[in-house]
Amino acid sequence: MSKYKTSGSKASNDSGKSEEREGRSCVRYKCGLFNTIQDVLRQRPNWVEVKDDGEWDFNWCDVGWLRENFDHSYMDEHVKINHFRNHYELSRKNLMVKNLKRYQKNLEKEVGREEAFKCDFFPCTFVLPSEYHLFVEEFNRNPGSIWIMKPVAKSQGKGIFLFRKLKDIIDWKKESVHSEEQKDAVPVENYVAQRYIENPYLINGRKFDLRVYVLVTSYVPLKAWLYRDGFARFSGTRFSLSTIDDKYMHLTNVSVQKTAPNYNHEEGCKWEMQQLRRYLTAKHGRELIENLFKEMDNIFIRSLQSVQKVIINDKHCFELYGYDILLDENLKPWLIEVNASPSHTPSSREDYEMKFRLLEDTLNVVDMEGRVSE
């Protein structure tokens, strides 16, 4: 039973597509990753893996393969691939913020301030070094606030640090000028500086964020599917603002948490989404928590709409996004970032089973077999 629920409008059916599929005895797939997705593909009836340069109908590739090969690949009508050509418009931190700010500004101009306010779900963010002077103005308006620095194109908590003093940024700026590593990364807009959410909702004194999966099968018309299962990722250390250097306290990424000295590899650091929802409902009541999840739906829809005109829509492409959402103490959801390559490597048996179901349902929705009439 699929756990996806739909959002957006349906595309018209192409009868030629279904006829072509009915005549296809198997689906030839190529997979560049070696984790849960391999297991899902291998157990799929009448799906056959092709190696190297063999012809394929379905490709689950990494973004590096896409960057090198997409523009040189001819794809038949029925072929599918798991990324849009410029997926990074939503998943690269600087571009996500740029697109959201533009979308919000356009809404205010065309519809009004009240509608634009519905996009007030991402923290105050500046792209550095290009917006450095704007950032300094904002920083000086709020002395003592905590900010978080993130590389625009890295994941899993790499390169992230918190700071309270402008001196820390000045030191970073000097270092980044001399760093050869930065020259190999994104050339100009290397980092985002984001106001740190200092009042996160805590459970047992610990900070957590939510990983929610959204599958997009078309941008024109926009067709998105929200997966009902996801998880909360907890830090292993009780939260405090007295120290901002403890990554195990402030970063909830599993790749960070599993290196902590007290990390329990059997229990992990996750709650399933339904477990979290039951906990919050018991504490705050059904109405408040239903409203919270509606506000999260608003984040998914608005963020996709913010890139709808810039993403290169292609009938061969789909994208499984991993959204990271943080709740503050007032149960307001904040969009932290969107991942175009969310990790499918499991951290526990339960995590493996959840990700297996997620990927299985993703393939059911993408529907290479032509079972679902749209």
C-alpha cells in the first residue's frame, strides 16, 4: 500500500506510452549507488540490471553522473532518470534562498503582503561573500545573536560552524581567500550565513529536526507526492546556548551524531514520524498538531512553486527530495534545507525498512511498468 499522498495537478495520459510499455517484457535499469536502492531494484519483478554502457530504461544515478552525461544522452519516450537537469536550484543552499526570496517578493507585488507572509518559513539568510556587507548590517542590528555558517554545496554537516562575533567571520573570510580547497568548490558564493534558531523545540532536553520526503514527477504542471513516513533526527547531547562549539549538541545530521563517543549504534538517534506525531498530539492536542503538519505542507508546496519556473522540466525526470524541517518552541516549522540526494544508507534495521518502503513506493509512483492510469 503506497504511503504517498498527492499534491498538485495531474498530467494528461499519453496512450502511446502505455501501449509501448505493455509490449516491454522487462525494465532494464542502471544504478550508480550501492545502498538500499540497489536492494529495492534487484527484488523488483522483471527488472534487469545493465552494466557499463548497456542500454537502459531507468537510471538511478548520482548527481556527478548527471552533470557529466545528461546533456549528451538521447532518451527514448519511456526512459526515466532520478534527477532534473538543474535540481540544484532547490537543493543548493544559496540558490534555494535566492529563489524563495524572489518568489516571496513577487507574491507581495502581485497578490499582497498577507500572501507573501505565508513564505515566512526560512531563517534570515545571506550568501557570502557576495552579500557580506548586507549581512554585517543585519548582524550589527542584532548584537549577541547566534549565526550559523554553511557551505552552499556540501552535506552531512561538513564545514558548518556557529558564531556570535563578527571577528569569527573576518577570520574565516581571510582563511577562505587563501584556501586552495575553496578555489575548487563553487567559485564565488561559497557559504550562507543564516540566523541560528536559538529556541528549538526540545524533547528530553535534546534538539531534533525532521526529514520529510517529497517526490516530484513533473514541474509543468506541478505534480508532487508527499511521503507520510519520515523521521526525526535527534542530537545526543542536551541543548544549551552556553556553548556553540559542540557539534553533537547543535547539528542533528546522523553522519555527525554517529561519531559521538556516546552514540548507540543499535538504537540510533531517530524517531519515526508517526511516533513523533503521537508524542506531540498527546502533549499539545490534535488540532494544534494537525495545523503544524498543514504548515509543513505549505512549506513543501511554496518551495516547489518558487523553483517551478526555473527548473528545466523534462518528462524523463523525477526527483525524490529530502526536506529538513526544524520546529521552534512555538511549534513553528522552519525550512532548513532541501536535499536532492538524501541518504538511503540505513542507520538501523527500522531505518532500512522505512527507506526500503519509501523507495519501493517511489518506483510504484514513477510506474515504469505502466500499471497506474493517470
